[in-house]
Amino acid sequence: MEKLNLQEPKTMDDLYDTMKKIKAEGIIPFTAAASNPGGFMGQFQVFASTYDVGATTIVKDGKLEFAWLQPEYKQFLITMKKWHDEGLIGRGVCD
């Protein structure tokens, strides 16, 4: 980021804009590989946390709920898919 003179992103929108600038330089901003949903969450938990589903279970309306069944988790997955489709997330040397 320093080499490209980019500022540290503060929000998810800032991060998206930063990743697009990195991608424009021919670099995949993030790479990850996971063989199951738990592995995926380990790689992207910090992003899921911005949707309040960064753990396997969450407390919602006073009840313990499975995070993967929440509408917020769907929004998180939509964002991750968008980033992947735009080439902002790759599988490293496998891509």
C-alpha cells in the first residue's frame, strides 16, 4: 500500500476502493483457500464481523442463533462473492 501511496482503509467502502486500486496495478488484493465453510470463515472472519456474524453463533433477540442462518451472513456472502467476481479475492497460485 505504501508503494502505491494508498491510505489505510477505515471502512468497508474504503477497503473496497483500496482493493480496486491494488487490482488495477495487476495485483490480487487478497488470496485465500478453504476446503469447507469453517475454513472460509477463518480466512474472512474479520470481514464477517463487520456484518455482526464473525462467530459461528451469535446472540440475537436474546437467543443463541447460528450465524450462518442469519440475513446478515447472506449480505456478507454477497459482498465476498462480489469481491471474488471482480478479481479482488483469488485463490493465490491456483487462479
